[in-house]
Amino acid sequence: MSIEQQVEQTATDALNHSSHLFSRSVSCRFHGGVLRLDGRVPTFYLKQMAQSLLGGIDGVRRIENALVVVNPNGVSSEPAYS
């Protein structure tokens, strides 16, 4: 397993063990010390929580948080989980 795969797996495991976040709605890609988060979360708090949770992973120098905050009730212009 490459270092990229190891970091991605560690990040996914951390999300799966969080009581608020789960990897179904957040994907992680790692390359060159940068961990990129993509997906949708219902609140800005969860967006920040994901970044905070994954910031301590060995090898991660920077997190690119591209998570989109959408309202699960459909009020946002972005569609909720698809």
C-alpha cells in the first residue's frame, strides 16, 4: 500500500469512527502532503470538524477543504446528498 493510500485509509477510518461524520458523504484524496476533502455536509460546523479531525494525520502538511455545506431540508441552492 502506498503512502497516499495509507493516508486516505487513515482519514476514511477517522471519519467512519466519528459520531457526526462518515465517509459516505466525504471523500479524501492525498497527494504531495495535501489531503483534499470533497463531498457535502449539512453544516459549517461539520465542515470545520472534518478538517480538525484529520489535521493530525502523519504526513498531512495541509488540508484543502472543498466540502460543500448544504441544508438537508433542501433550502440551499446545492442539492443535499446525492
